[in-house]
Amino acid sequence: MCNIGKATRQSGSAAGTIRYYKNVDLVRSERSAIGCRLFDEDCIRKLRLLQQVRALNFTQEKPRTLLPLYGDERRSSVDVK
């Protein structure tokens, strides 16, 4: 688990962007005993994917479609197309 500072460095996303993704339920975090957001490795991978989606100029809603596909290891390549 890492705090938002480390999550920004590992994912390439700005802290404000990570907070936005959290607020719109694209990523999840836990809270530490003192109230800091904590992000796990799965969240960091999702943040990296979101950075790539953003760099490709996809619409705001596209990540909502891509994240469930990304998280489903049972899906076939055809499902992604």
C-alpha cells in the first residue's frame, strides 16, 4: 500500500487526477489510521492504464468501459474489440 505521493510517482498521474478518479469511482483507496488515502498495486496498475487512455485522447466515459475489461482475466480478446 502506498500514499498518494508515492501513487503519483508510480503511476504518472497528478494527485488531483487521482482524487478525481477516486471521486468518480474509477479507482478505490483505503484510509490509514490517520486518514491518508492508501493505494494498492492493483490501483496503481489502473492509474497507469487511465494515463494511457488519457494520452490517447479517449472520451471521459471510455475508461468506464475499459476498466472492467482490464480487470476480467477470463475475457477473450474479442470482447475487447
